[in-house]
Amino acid sequence: MADVHFVEGSVELLDKVGLLWKKLNIHHQTISTHFRDSMALMTFDQRKASWLSRTETGQLRIDIAVLRVPEEPIGYCVTTIDNDMGEIESLFVDETYRKMGLGAVLMERALNWLEQNSITKKRLNIAVGNEQVLNFYRRFGFHPRAIILEQRLND
């Protein structure tokens, strides 16, 4: 990981995660059983707006893993605080750089920020089809709590 450094900030970093978020969205479209079409319609601008809306009543933090040469983002984590709830909104590491511990570092940075802000309730959502990430999140004490069903509009 010597060739990677981490940048932290807030809304000023949102646009720097755009290309990586698009890769995450494509991944979710690929694995989705029922909601591929709605994921394909989601744009980064829409996702960015939803994150920005969280700052109206709470806080937003962005951590980015940046390759030193060439200087480019290879992973990110968006975390929010709303009242007494902390949420890992989005976490992604480019496929080329997985299995190097970057996801764990991004997660630890996010959780440390939540702890520094005295947040004890923490949550995250994963898309159906992406269950292979469950073991990763279990390492940080996250476990399934509910299954939420949503009706598809095109049925």
C-alpha cells in the first residue's frame, strides 16, 4: 500500500468519487436480479444530490484512496451522520486494487470518524446479489438485521 495515500474531506470531494461510483453502479446492475433497470437509470448526480441532502440535517465525510502515480482515486467511502445514526453510504475499491486491504482501511477511517463524533448506532445497506461482502462487513461487527422488500414498478 506504499503507493497509495488517503484523502479525507466532505462535499468538496464528491466529484472525485464520480467515476468510481459509476463502476459500483455497473457492478450492482450486473448482480441485481430484480432492479437492474432502475439501477441503470440512477445517475451520479442523483446519488450526489441524495448525499448532499444529508448535510442539511447532519454531516458527511468522504475518504478516498488515491494512487500516487498516476494521481487517481482507486477507492472511496462516503459516510454520514444524521441525528444519532451513522451510515456507511457507499464503499468501493476498484477491482484492480482489491485484496490489498484498502477497503478495510477505508472502513476503519469511516468508523473512527463516527466514534470521534460519539455515534454508537451504525448501519449500512448492501444490494441483493452482493452478499459476498457480508463477511467483510461482519469483520467490523455488522450483521443482517432486516430484509426489506420493494415492489418493482414494471411488474
